[in-house]
Amino acid sequence: MKATAHDFKNAASKALKDDNLRQALHRVETGFAGNRAAAISRLPEFHDLRDEGVAIKMHVLDHLDYYLERFEQKVIETGGQVHWCTTPKEARDTILELCRSVDAKTCTKGKSMIAEEIALNPFLEENGVLPIETDLGEYIIQLADEPPSHIIGPAVHKTKDQISDLFFEHHQKYGKTERQSDGRMLVNEAREILRQKYIDADVGITGANFLIAETGSTVIVTNEGNGDLTQSLPKMHIVIASLEKVIPTMEDASTILRLLARSATGQEFSVYTTFSTGPRRDDDLDGPGSFHVVLLDNGRSKLAGSEDRELLRCIRCGACMNHCPVYHAVGGHAYGWVYPGPIGAALDPHFIGIEEARHLPNASTFCGRCEDVCPMRIPLPSILRRWRERAFESNVTPPAERFGVGAWAWLAKHPAFYRVGTRLAVRGLSLLGGRRKRIAKLPLAGGWTATRDLPAPAGQTFQDQWRRQRGRSA
Amino acid sequence: MADSPVNVGLFVTCLVDLFRPSVGFATVKLLEDAGCIVHVPDTQTCCGQPAYNSGSRNDAKDLGRNVIAAFQDFDYVVAPSGSCAAMIREHYPRLFADDPAMADKAKRVADKTFELTSFLADVRKVTSVGAKFNAVAAYHDSCSGLRELGVREQPRYLLASVEGLEVKDLEKGDACCGFGGTFCVKYPEISDEMVTRKTSDITATGADTVLAGDLGCLMNIAGKLKRDGSNIAVRHVAEVLAGDDGTPPIAGGER
């Protein structure tokens, strides 16, 4: 996916004027966040589980090589294969080669953010393997030719009317000539069309929520069961996962699963939790003929050794974006790369560079809600602040901003000048405010005064009034 | 209510110093009523948060050193702001963690720094402020106070003792108002969307007044309400707790 994060401000501006988007985003704020709060209130040990989850992930990050090698060994023992890929290109090439090895014409795909990260779909399509998304949200945005705008609700930016239009446009070729507007009818129509795709597909590609080292199993959670059909019907099952998804045991998976759905959708558990261990065995009724795990690094082993390593605890629940007022305002596409919301603002610069992603860590009020709701207690505001420091140190921060901060800091470091400067400023602003005590237009504060009045100061600083009333010694 | 006098350094905050001195005087009254001797060091300026949050760590440290030097000798440091108090209490220790000469001093000042309402309710155990204020007020929790310092019940508890005042909670009480320091000038459109949601929430309560413990949020909310022609009065919680109904509301009272 080509990064457009540098254009965040324009994209945000457009998003704010998009009524359909605003209507759709309202559901994120009320639906996801409300459901999470209700689910957590029903589980008193939720916050203890968070601590357990954090401990599991930190232990894994300290012993990443050990658990990955153990995972590979178990995958081999159960008849599968692990492909270690350092770069997105290696991962794409590996997947294409695997597809070609079974003469694949089409492949079905479960939801995977890693597939987005390596821009898998356009690559497969260019090389003669047609990918078909089977997660309903992913299917919708594939028809719309758009990237996901949310990590668990990829089409959350679409209204029902827009989906209705998309299906009407794209499903005519399947003989669906009637425009459906009822939600259930739309789902049924997609289900009917996807059913044949599952049967026709040569390869099924899924992501993974966990890779379990003790058994070599990969785990996905879905609400539609699309993952199960994707991975069991075709000849080959390819799992694409980033390396920090590994955890030691089944027990660990069960601990983190108790956090995942509650944090994500407010469900106690996703409707389907699917464990895949190797290809079909002789006495299995169904299952893929071969089983491959494409393990992507893409900078993560370096990240694991950096001060931002806590980012690798992320279990991709989406709670941070579901609770982010900036995400609520502009939606996911404005962020301009794969991962939106607070986790994206903290993570994306690692992939696309701080110069490209400069706005993302800055477009936050540090309100702290993301850290508050993160099941893995990732200190997102602190990581965003570190990006601001790196941007400042490497001169990525724009000159005007550097000058403004520098000037204020200089004044504040010189209390005598500060007193005189603030005394004059306060007097001037107070005169501008006049009897109404507010300022409707002020040079250099145009961003504020375009939509808000600036409350005017009283005319004298507190310090001056205090000294006058109580004398210098008080 | 209070046993022995304690020496409190008032960190008045730059916004209060410049824009709303009445909050400073209300704070002094509340602290003195709670048995404190209030000191206002004249070398204080800014806590350094704008620099810290803009990535200018060295400027933030310089300003932090200034605050620590000005306030280290008091029993307590109190600020009428969750945001500035959190900067000193939560972030100074992190800022100076790798600076052996400063780490201990920063920690000591951090541990004795409090946001005003939490100092009154939690430290000085104030149960009633003996004030009168006729209003129906919606209360906005500022993000730093709420999430970094756990300030939520303290202002409500103290406001409950104000005669004539009814306090209403917002439907989305934990949502940010969109001020965010320099955020509101760097991303004004997003900030405006956030404050618009906040003022709609405030208006929906039917309150005639909105209160909060941070002047940044209040100036943002007042600026939006007034631009939209609202009559809702905007005030700092300290003013109401001190019974100051003589000072005109933030951004004026009239439309």
C-alpha cells in the first residue's frame, strides 16, 4: 500500500465534510465502545487478565527467537512448513510461488492486516491469481477498491446504502438484478456468491491472531465462519502472520482470547475461534492438502530491541481507535497507511518513516483514552511523544512550529522578560476583547478563531495583581 | 477543618496568569480556607508542557528545572489545573529519570504536587467549602486530570457542598474537548469537530453553566459556545467553589 500519510491534513479535512462517513463513524463511537464497556463490567478480573496478557507478551518478546524456532519445529512435525520472510517482497514472492505450485487460478482470503501490509492482493492479481476476500467487510471494500479503514471493521466507513449500491453494481453478473436494501438480504446475497468461490478456490489464505509455539497451531477469530471455509476447502492453506504473533502455550492463547473479543467488539468471545494444526491427516474428514506459514518480519525484530518494543504487544483488537476522538472525527483512511488510529500513529512511522508519517503522532491531544482501554496496556501517548521528539531532533518538525515552541520556551526561561512580555500581551489582547471579552479574529491564531472566539484576558496578569495586593514578600 | 498550617506553593499556570487571574485568587482563597499559607514564587512561568509535547525535550527540561527550583521548599505544590499538575507529578520524573543530578529532586517535587480539587478533598480532607452559587452546571472532566491523576469524584464532592448549585454529568464525560495544547492550532479542523461534539453534549444537559478544572478546556469550550451564540456561562471550578459570582464568565456573559 502506497503511503499517503503526509497528506493527513487534507484527507482529514475532506473526511470531516463527508456526511456518509460521519454517519458511519458514529457507529464506531457508540457501538464498539459502548459494547466494550458493558462486556468489561461483567468480568471483574478483566484488569488482572490485562496484566497476565502483558506478562505473556513481554516474556515472548524477550525470547522471540526461542518461541519462533519452537513454533517452526512443531509446524514441521505436524506436516507443515514455515517460510521466514524478512521483507514484504519476500513474503509476496513466497506466496505467489506457493500458489503457482498448485496451479492456482483463484484464492480465497480471510481477513489479514499483514496481507495489507505487504499489499498482497494487487500483486497476486497482476500475477494471474485472483484473490477473493471472504470476510464481509473485506469483501465490500474489495468491491469498492479501497483499503480497510479499521483493523477489525474494514468497511466500517461504509453506510448500508453505499453497500447496497456496491452490491447492485457488482452482483448483476451473478444474476442479482434486484437492489437489496435490507441488511440481512445483503448478507445473504454476499454469502450466496461467496459460497461458490470457496468451492472453486485453489488456495486459502488466512491471517493469524496467534501462533502457538507448543503445538505449531495458528489461531484465527471470526464472526462469520468465513475463515473456516477459506482454510479447509482448498488444496493449500497459507497462513500469513508477523512474527510477534507467537505465544508459548494454548493456555496463553486462552488468556489473551478472553481479552481480545471483549476489547474489540464487546463480545465475550468471537463466534468462531479456529485452531489450525498442520494439513489434513489421513483420518481427517476434510482440511487442506498442505499447510504453510509465511512468517513476516518487516522490521519487527529490530523494533523488538528498541524503546518502542511495547508496540509488539498489540493484539489488533481496535479498542484504541474505537475510543479515539481523532479517529471518530476523521476515520481510518485519513491516516494514509495500513494501521489507523492511535496504534497506527505509533506504529506506521516505523514502517514508512517519520518524514512521511509526521502528522500521525502529532494529531493527538494526548487525551489518554487509547492507553486506558488498550488490553495490552501499550503506553500509546508516550510512544507518540517519542515520535515527536525524534521528529524535533531530526528537523522533521516544521520551522514555524520549532520557532513558536522555541520562542515560548525562551521567554519562559527568562522570568523577568516573561513578566514584561505577558504584561504587554495581556493588555493588548484585553483591549482587542473589548466589552464583549472575546476576540473573533486574531492574526497567527486563525486556526482557532476561524471557528471559535478567543476568550480575552482580564487586562492584568495574576502575578501583577497578586504583587500589588500582597506585596513582593507574600 | 485543617489542623496545622502548611506551606503551599501555588503553581498558578501560565493560562491562569495570563487569561484568568480570578481563578488564581479563587484558588488562594480555597487554600487559605483549608488552613494553608499560600506562596506565589515570582520566578514561576510555564511547566514546560508545550515544549514537552512538541518534542523539545531539552526546553521542557530547562523549564522543569526552573519549576523545581522555585517550588522544592514548600510542603505542597498546588495547581488549578489537572494538566499542569500531571506534567509535574507524572512527567517530571520521566523527563529527569536519566539525569542523576535532577531525578531525586524531580521525584520529591512530583510527589507533593496536586491538582487543586484533589488537594482539597484528598489531602486537606475538606468536606464543605461554604460557598453559594446559583446555577445548574454541567461538569467537564479534563483528560489529564481524569486519566493521569484520577480526578473525578473530588470536584463533584466539593461542588455538592455549594449552596444553590446543581451538577449534571455529560453523556460522554470522558471524551476530550479537542483543546490538546498546541493540537488546537496545529489541527484546528479536527479540534473544532471535537469541541463541537463537546458543546452539543453540554447543551443537551440543559445546564446554564459549564465547569471544569482546566483553563485550556474552558477557553476552548467557551470560545465555541460563544461563537455559536450560546448563553451558557463557562467558569473554572475554583471560582464556583470560592463563591465568586462577581467575575464575568470566561469569554463574557452576553451573546
